[in-house]
Amino acid sequence: MASLNQTIQERKQLLVIDDDCGVVDYLLEMLTANGYGVSGESDPHQALLRLEAENFDLVVSDIEMPGLRGLDLMSAIHARKPGQLVLLMTAFGSIDLGIQSLQAGACGFVTKPFSFNDLLAAVAKAFRDRAMHREIVRVANTGGKLVPKALIAESPNMQKILQLANRAAQIDSPVLLTGESGVGKGALALFIHEQSARCNGPFLQINCAALPFSLVESELFGVCKGAYTDARENRSGLFAEAKGGTLFLDEIGEMPLAIQPKLLQVLETGKVRPVGSGGEVATDVRIIAATNQPIEKAVQNGLMRADLYYRLNVIRLDVPPLRERLADMDKLVDYLLQNAQTKLRRQILGISAEAMRWIRAYSWPGNVRELANTLERAVALAEHDTILLEDLAQATQLPVEDNFLGNAENQSMSLAELEMAYIRRVLLTTQGNKAQAAKILGIDRGTLYRKLEEGQG
């Protein structure tokens, strides 16, 4: 019975090229006996025609042949098949030529005379190196079309968010997006706008934490000429400029208390009063708000009006942090690497397996924004065509296991919060597999679903 290795090797098609027919016949016999599919040619020009017409996993070729040798051979092969694996056989006196051919793209060479076992090992190494190379290259081929990162949803929790976002897009009710800084709330807000009936209207946003108090009201509602010293002309606000579209109020928890009643009035009446105006102007906008703060605590502490919170919290989407979206990581890295390459005009083949393992293990407190910045820096400063571990700014060492109980104590977690944190931690380790998580936790799936629902309350 053929071994598993032989079964795998039978899928590999080899083309042997040597102007010595005896060498071709010998290698055909021996390589076939070791499970490979093998064809042979003694005329290099005829071999090139076969390469054009057929697909071969590996070309095993002599480097010294009449009319076509060394670099000319490599150039001719790669002109027809740019990614073709080529293993060269070279006489002892042609080692320099062999090295030049390696630099030109050959995957390796063996020196004549060689034992067949040496050649067999070189063939196996060529395939092994190709497999490792394919593991390293993590940049997906999307035909130049970049998928918006808000749409990357391989993880169950992010898929649920996108489903809810799609439904929210079909109505005009306010949406409140919550989640840690950098999780992609702005991208999700844009996604909701683009899926809505307002997609042909403007999408405008304001960071409520970035504007001085004195400018917030005029930026939102507009200002009339002469309302204050610097108001030299009438100027419409964002509510007017976003007519027929969507207004995204980022960091709504930082909205000044004095402005909150006026914002509430606009949401309830659909009319704005520009600063210095005696009349009101009708608005037609869809409101999406976002915060990275515990919004309920802001209400409890008097930093946000409860009535405004209730008015904004009609449809709420809690965007999960990146550490709870491990299934999204590979495609997200693909997207961000492509984005960085386009921005910086640098060609990167991909990212090493070691670097990807570190990326999956790191907690990413800055979430997608931190990951994007890390990969952009790596693309900018990498000295080679593959992102390695040392190219990642934070990767001075592999992440160590955090002190779970110590962190819980430092945060003064209640027993219920500690239980929910541990449940989420276990779900992370099982990639969202609830059956496996329930088994680790020692509870049945029904109990796990109940506790997760309670944790959302």
C-alpha cells in the first residue's frame, strides 16, 4: 500500500530537463518510483513549449545546455510561468552560475555528480519551502478591491452586530454605538449610512470631545451674522449641511451639559435654532451617536442627561473589542496590510507565521486603530518584503498571560462581573464555540446562554 507521503507526492508533477537523454531516463524512473508524476525533455526549447501548455509543480533542470544556460534558462522559464519552482543541477565548475541562478529565482541547486537521495532531499525541500512561503504570505488577493473593515465579520459576535446594523439601516431611528476606543464605531456608522435609504445624502461627523465649548453649538446648529464678535456672516450648522443624510456624533459622552438640552430639543422636534436667530429651521437628518465611555455611569454621575440618553439609545449596538474577534484577525490583517501598501506605495508579500501568532496573542488595547497603526509602521520601516516579528513595534517579547484575578481585584469587580469576565475569557479561548465553553465551565449550554443574556442586560 502506498504511504501517505507517496499519495501526496503523486499530486506533484515534475518536469526534468537535461540534454543528456540518459540522465532524463534515469531521473524519470527514479522519481516515478518515489511517487511523483514525471515528464522529461532533452531539448530545452521543447521543454519551454511544454511549460506553456502544461502545469508543473517543479522543474528539475540542468544548468548547462546548448543554446540555453543558467540565467537565460531562468529568464525564459519565469517569462512563461513567473511563480514556477525551478531546481537546478550544476557541475562542480558551475557553482558560481548556480548561485547567480538562485539570485535570479531558482529555489535551489544540487551539484553533479550527486546521489539520487541528495536530489530527492532537494526536491522535498523545494516543496517544503514553498509550503512555508505560502504560510507566510497572508495578503489576500482581492483584485485590488479593498473590503471595508467594518464588513469583516468572521466572528459570530461581529456577524451579529452587522446583522443588527443592516436592520437598523432600514429605519430612521437614532442608533447608539458603544465600544472601546478604536473598535471601528466610525466605520460601522458609515456602513449603516451606506445601507440606508439616505445613502445618496451626505455623511457628516463631529467629535464632541474635539471642539471647544464655545464652538459646539454653532457647529451643530449654525450661527447668524452678528450673533457674536466673530460671526461675520450667516453660517449653516451640521444639522443643515447633513440634510437628507446622516450626522454622526462621535464621543457623545463628551457633549457639554449646557448643549445637551438643545440637542434633545432638536431630536424631538426636528427643528434647529441657529445661534442668534429668532426662528427655527426644519431638519432632515438621521442621527448616529457613539461613545467609548460607560454611558450609564455618565448618566448616573450627572455628565449626561438621562432624557437625552433615552432619546439616543433607541437602537444600541455594542461593538466588541478586537480581542473578542479573533476569527476576524486574518482578514483584518489582510485588509490593513493592503491599505498600508497602497498608502505608502510599498510592495509587501505578507506577514510571517511568527508575527501572526504574536498578533493573535496580543490583547490590542487600542483595538483596530492600534493594529492599523502597527502594521502601517511595519510596512513603512520593514527592510524586506515580509513583515517579521521584529517589525512590530510592541513585539519586544511575546505576550505573557495576564493576571486575571489581580486585574479583577484592581478593578473592584463584583462577583457577577467577575463571572461574566471569565465566561467571556473562556469563549475567547474556544473561538466562540459555546458547546466547548460550557464543557470547560462545567455548565450546560442552556445555563451558558442564560448567563450571557443576563450579562447583556
